[in-house]
Amino acid sequence: PNSSPSWSRDGKFIYFTSRRTGRFEVWRIPAAGGAPVQIASHGGFLALESPDGKVLFYIKSNVGTEGLFALPLSAGPERQITPENIVRNCFWPVPGGVYYITPRDLEWCDLRFHDLATGKSRAVAPVQRPVAFRLSATPDQKTFVYSRPVTGADLMLIDNFR
């Protein structure tokens, strides 16, 4: 089965996770239809493009214990951005870096920022557990959203919203 879809920044492609090779890998398919193409070849689960659409950031599995990886979409090998455990698929690329949530202890996690220019990460804010899935930020990076576990909730897509 396929899972964890995300849009390319230009809206022309959809990235998704598939186990069609026997392990989680990141694939991409044209949004208008067509054949899927495998993007990551050393494992990959949830993938999000950088704001400029040049780099794909992803974790290797649904638990995120392998850290966060980056793959240039033009060419080049993947590289590990941070070895820290990424909690429940919670990372969000922004210009110049990536925000992510990592565990601290049984009650708290940390929202962290990895600066791509310096290669250093820093804690930004505490996040109370439990954390469910995904992270997102406003364009000014002053507000963040993530989900918490809820029973019986659905996420729905609205087509042709105006």
C-alpha cells in the first residue's frame, strides 16, 4: 500500500511512501497522472520538499529513529541532516533549515531548528507529549501546528475550494 502523500512545492508532483521494493521508499508521481518514479533508494518514509523545490527531506521509517535525511533533486547522494530521533513524522522544511520535534523525556519533546548553513541544531520550544503526527509552520515561522492523538478523527480533502 501507498501512504504519507505530500505535494511538490510547484504542485506538479505528489511524493508518497511505498513498500513495493520490500521496504519503505519515497516515490513521486505526476499530479496529472502518469507512472510513479522511485526517488529515494536507501529507504524513505515521509518526504517533504524544500521551499525552493531543490531538496527532498525525509525520514527512513515510520518511527523516525534514523534521523532526518536530505536528497538533492537534481543529482547527488543523500546526506543525513541530523541523527536525532524525529518524533512521529514531525519535521517541516523552511528557507535555510528544517524544524523538527525530537524526544526529551517521558513528558516533553523539543521543537528544534537545524540551520543548513551552519549544520547546527538548536532547541526552539518545549512540546508537551503526546505528539501524534506531522508538523507545519506559518511562512513567518512564528506559529507551528502539530497533531495530538484523538480517537475517531478523519482528515479530508476538499477539491476545487474557492
